[in-house]
Amino acid sequence: MTVRLENLWIFYTLAYAVAFPLRQWANAKRGEPIEDPEMLRQHKGVVVGAMIWLIGGFFISLFVPIAFSSFFYVGLVFYVLGLGIAAFAFYSFAHQRGLVTGVLYRYSRNPNYVGWIVLILGLTLMGWSASFWSFMFLIYFIVTIPYLHWTVLSEERYLAEKHGDSYRQYLASTPRYLGMPKKSL
């Protein structure tokens, strides 16, 4: 169990070093935060889950060795694609007020989460080997999917209460994760 510079943590940390300033920029440009403070007060489990998920992923990534095999390069493509999707979701969010339904949000109600799932799949592939820690990161990736889905369901319940019929119309017309809009808003 050795933490080395060429372990997966460097890419894990880089993703957050890009995403957090982008989120702050989007919040400042929009004038309101992506994470609704009232929703976070009502659903404290989402905050606790996010901290466990973030810190757990970082801890595991400290020990995942990177082997520059074909898995690494395929994973790198997913990593960059996922980070790009998440970054563009922040950009889209920054340029709309109220309920965000344009650009990426026409094809996914949750493009940010889609981006993170693709990114973490990329990290899983980048660090793939027969090591114990690579298997632990695979488990982290697998657990990420239901955790983010649970978060999405919590947010959807809150947003339906907050935005009422306009959000319910958005739910009916836009796929939760990815797809073509069912009808125009």
C-alpha cells in the first residue's frame, strides 16, 4: 500500500480542481448556487453522502496504481469526456435563471451527474489492474451509480415542490439521464 505520484489520485484531484472553480464561477455568474441551500438543509443525507463519496473516492485513488496500458488510454477518453460534460453543464447552468431547461438540460435533467459517472468510469479504466485497490475503485464506481441516483431522486422531489407544474412538465418532457426530449418545453 503505497501512495505514489503516478497513482490515480492525481487525476481524481485534477477533476475536482477543474470542477470546483467552474461551479463557483457558474454560481457567481448566475447569482444563485447550483445546490439550492434550502434543499441541502432539508436533505442533510445528501450532504453527508457527498462528503463520504468525495473523501472515499480520494482515499481509494491514493493507492490505485496507473499502468499505462490500453485501459488507461480508453479511460482517459472517458475521463476527458465526462469532465467536458460536467463543465458544459456548469456553463449551461450559469447562463439561465430559474429552472434550467436549455442546452444540455434539454437532453438530460442531470447532465452534471452524467458527466461524473462517465468521468469516474474513465478513472476506473485508467487505474485498471489486478491490484486490490483497483478492485476497490471499481466498487467505488459501482456504488457511485445508486448513490447519485438517490441524490437525483431527492433533488427531483424537492424541485417538484419548489417549481410545481413547470418542473413536472420538465420531468415529463426530458429524460432523467440521457436521451432525446419527448416534446418541446
